[in-house]
Amino acid sequence: GAVVSQHPSWVICKSGTSVKIECRSLDFQATTMFWYRQFPKQSLMLMATSNEGSKATYEQGVEKDKFLINHASLTLSTLTVTSAHPEDSSFYICSASKDRTSYNEQFFGPGTRLTVL
Amino acid sequence: AQSVTQLGSHVSVSEGALVLLRCNYSSSVPPYLFWYVQYPNQGLQLLLKYTSAATLVKGINGFEAEFKKSETSFHLTKPSAHMSDAAEYFCAVSVGGRRALTFGSGTRLQVQP
């Protein structure tokens, strides 16, 4: 199979603090990982694309200094929400793909629910 | 730029009835199309994908979808709904070198007993 895990599955933090979310491909090497954000009852919006060993590519309107993405290895990408505020509360989902073909299936993690008080 | 439109944010069917979830896409180049299912508080699971091979694609759990270029559609169907099919369904597209997915707004499927 192709399993992607996320940790933590949920987190509650105070406004102004930073939160790190991990995304791991458990049984394959992920050349590319994607981070999505999903508001309640809405679709997934791509935040950024990260390739192992290089800087992430952020979508228009996503603050790269606020949402720090690190893809240090072929099995791990992290998203750090810095100085979180209540409007950052959302469901964050990562996905990973095995190779660089455009149609290649993305394998999704279970998501992390962030609540900022 | 590519886009996906899912008609109907909510669809309700009776158990055993036909399921039809609609998806239309817009793309200037041949697209790759996907259907994903999301259960509450979970990530997405791939149901099926179209990658320019056969236009009728069969997926898991008895679902299938047909790529119709003339109609720019990729509707998802299942002959007989099961209670366990109740979930949120997303249609998505990727094109060319852009490997990220663009998702539709989703359709919530309810299955009535």
C-alpha cells in the first residue's frame, strides 16, 4: 500500500503560539508532498507544494513566512503555523506522490484539525 | 488554468438506488481527472482516476466514471447505493506539469434507508 500519516491528528493552541504538523509517507518515498487546507463544509485548497531538498512553492495568497514548510527527507514534510491566530483554525491535510508524473496518484494523510483559541 | 465544477452540493438517494454525482471540468490541455471520497474527519481516499486511457473508468466500491470530452464531464456513478456510501465526494483535476490537484467544491451524498 501507500500510507501517509499525520501527527498530531488534532491540536488546540493559544493565539500567538506556533504549531508544527508532521506528514510522513510510511511505506514509500515521496518525491513531492502537498499541503492543503480545508474549512468546514468546503473543499480542499492547495497551500503549497514541496519537493524533497528544495524550497516549497506556495500558492498565491498563502503567506510563506506564516506557513513554514520543510521537506527534509523523502518520507517527511512538516508544516509549521507560526504565530497562530483563530482564523488559522482549519483542517490541514497533506498528500504525497511517488514520482513526478502529473497524473500520478496522490496519497492523502488523515488530516490535522487545528483550533486556535 | 484548470477548474472543476460539481453540480449539487447535496445529493440524497435511497439505498439500492442509482448514484449519480456530476463533475464538469475546464482545461486548455488534456486533463487527468480523479474522484476522491472523504469520510468525516478523515483524509481523502481515491475512488478512481482517468489518465487518458479508457474513457470508462472503474474504481473501488462499485463506482465508475466516464470521461466525455465533448461534454467536458466526468460524472461518477454507482448502480446501487449502500448506506456505507454516505460521505463527501470530491472531483479533482491535474494538468500537464502541474502535479497539484484542483478540487471541486464537493458533493455530500446521503443514503436513505
